[in-house]
Amino acid sequence: MRICYVAVDVAVPYFRGASTHVYEVAKHLTKLGHEVHVVSRRLNLGQLRHEVLDNVHIHRIYRGIGAPLPFSSYQRIREERGESESASFLNKSYERYLFTLFPLYAGLISSHIIIKFDIELIIERETSFGAGAIASMITRRPMILEIIGPRYSKRSFRKSKRILAYTRSMIREPAPPEKLVFVTAAADVERFRPDITQRKIIRERYNLRDSIVIGYVGTFAKWHGVEELIYASEKVLKRFSNVRFLMVGPYFEYVKEFTQKRGLSDAYVFTGPIPYKEVPGYINSADILVAPYNPAKSELRKKYGIGSPLKVFEYMACGKPVITTSVQPIIQVVNEGKTGVLIPAGDPEALSEAIVSLIEKPMFAERIGKAAREEVEKHYSWGAFAKQLENILRETIKSA
């Protein structure tokens, strides 16, 4: 099959989870023998308009019409960081542009790519604001809408032959049962796996040789529960002075400042953003991994849920004991006490107790880490996901 994956609001490759998701889906579809063209976001002149990576054709367009915009986010990012919902005139105008002129522009460019490469089917990621639906109408190619978050276009919802959904909470309106397919995301089990060598390298690099390391990987959005982790760490450090917290990812500055105010700086290491290919080494350097999601910290997440917990799959794939929160869709993936530890959202006390318990019971921690790896290998690899998606794509083309 020849497939166009319209993800015009996602930079590929990049350090954000959305970028990882798009890239892994496309890459594993090509491994099955399909030709995949991704229409992604171009951030600056330094990025090529077109290149081939891992046999995936990446076509990049600016978010502005023919040029990058001077700002990279709008109200969605403010909400994710737990800030006020009140939007300025600039934010409102920007959002209006993203749902009107931008999808028309992106849809026309996607249509050109679809016709040029004789593409058979379109997948639209929901943050493309309807660009895939416009391309589908112009080229008359069938379309699948991929919903990981709630900001999809109603035009795309109506136009799609199938709706690929990761959680029911993201669906804003009734959908015909024959269109709706629920799936679960995954991890690259070849890239993310136990690795003693990388563990040693990273621990040496950050002087963590003899420490008990608690790891977090992400973008430090407030709904990720990083503030709860800091409160929890105070109690953990009273019990174990040799614990260190390895915090990996961008946008960490406000968290670092918070640790300084609470006198915890010496216990925290902030790495900043790192290349995706290096993430497994950082996960392997930790003894325990945390993903203490707290949807209440974001109006968007509180209303619609957290979407696909990519970091949890990657932690598990590395054979690490994971502490995360008991919310959807995590409770469908993590089996409490067997493949991970579940705690209530927004509960620093429960988080500190879970960390202490895993430190005190190393054999138990090792056992759930191994079980987590086995679970991901069996059910949550990108290879398995791509095969499932391949069947859905074939059915869509046949029924078009």
C-alpha cells in the first residue's frame, strides 16, 4: 500500500511524544513493505522540506503559510501546563487560523503529494485540524482519522471511513460502531530493552554510580505529576539519602526552580532534551521509573483524559519497575503488583510510599520489571501495532 500520514502539527523527528508516535507508526508500516509519506511540521530553515529516514518519506511544511510562525504553541499548550484557560486575542486568532486557513493550506499541499506519488489511503492525526479530510475530498482517497487527543476536526470525523481511537474519553460525539476501532499504542522493543552497558555509561556521565536512581522522561507538563514527585521526594530522601532523581526532557526550568526553593537541588539531575535514540540509555540508568500523571492539573486532560501513555510502554520495555497512576488507559495496560505499581492521581504520599516500597523490596522490583518487559513484547510492540493497523488499512481500501 501507498499511505499518506498527515500529521502537519507534529515535527518529525523530534523529542516530543507525538513525534515518536508518528515516526514509529510510519517506520513499522514500511517494515511491512508499505510506502509511507508523512506530511509533518517544518520548524525552521535548517530542516529539509523532504527527506527519507528509515525508508519513510518525510515532507515538511511550515505552520504559517510558506513561513514559520514566530510562536510555536497556542491555548492547548497553556492548558497542558495547567495555566489559566482565559485566552488572549492573539491566542484566539491563532486558534481560528489553525482550524480554518491552515488546514486548507496543508490539505492542498498534502493533495499534491498524494497525486504525485499515487497514494491510496490517508491517515490523519487529529492535530492536523482537518487537513487530511480536505486532501481526501480533493483526491477522493479514503481516509482514517487517528484520535489520540480531543482536538480533531468535525469535518475529519465525518469524512473518515474508520476512526482509530486510543481512549473513548477523547471522542466528543457519537460515532457509528462500524467506524470506531480502539487500539493501544506501543514501544519499540528492539530499541527499548534492558541494556547494562548504557546503564553504566549514563550513570558515570552524571556521577550516579552508587545512587538509587528514580527516573522521569517527559516534557514536564504539570499534568505529568512532576510537582507531586518533588513533594514525594522529600519523604523518600529522609529515608534514603543516596537516592537521586534523573529528570530527562525539555521545559524543565520551572521544576528545577521548585527543587531549589525546597532545598532539594543536590538530589536532582536535569538533562534537558536528548535525542530519541539516546532515551533507552537514560531509562536503563534508573532503578525505578515514574509517570505520576495527574489529569486534574489540566482542564483539557481533566475533561478528556491523558491519551496514550507512551513513556509507560517505553519504561516497561526496558524491564524497569514502573510507578504510575490508576487512570485510563493505564489501568488497561499495567497490572497492579505484577507489571507495575498503581497509585491514585495527585497523591504525593502514595507516590513516596510506592518508591520506598520498591527500594526496600529489590527482588519484587526486579520481578515486576521483568514481567513488564514480557508484557510489552507480547502485546505492545510497534511491530504488532503495525500489523493490526495494516489490516484496518486494507479493509478501508476494500470498502471505499
